[in-house]
Amino acid sequence: MADLNIAEIPYETGEIHFRYSRRLSEDESRWIRHGLFVEYHLNGKVASEGTYVDGAEHGNWREYYETGNLAAEGRYENGQETGNWKYWNEDGTPCDD
């Protein structure tokens, strides 16, 4: 099993923009996202969260407004959206289909 490394990528202002786990490719030429991933709004609240497997989104994902309210929730399979995704308005009410 490959060793995982935590990456923190800041905004130009210094606040954390992305935090995720990654591993080196087999030839050690590049980093590959693998494991938990979190993106943050400038205000420090979570913008999106999910999991990567070998560089592709995989599993449950959530996206949030800057207020912290849930914006979207769904699932990825090997980097592709799959199944039914749910969406909410910024005030927390469900979006109409």
C-alpha cells in the first residue's frame, strides 16, 4: 500500500483552499489524489467534501454554500456523477426538479 501524504493548498491570502490526501504515482512522477478531499470557502467554511480513489472522485460528495447550508449531495463512481443528486437553494429549501 502506498504512503499517503496530506496536501494543503492555500488561497493567495493564506487561508486553506484545499486539503486532501494524496500518494505518489508508481513511477514517482506525480501526486495522485487518494482519500479524503475538502475544499474551503474563503470564510473557512467547507465548500465541498468527498473522497478520491486513484485520482478520481468516488463515493458520496457534498457541496455547500458559503453560509454553510447544503447545496448539493450525490455520488461519484470513478469520476462520473451517478444516480440521483439532490440540490438545495441557499436558504435551505429543496430545489424544484
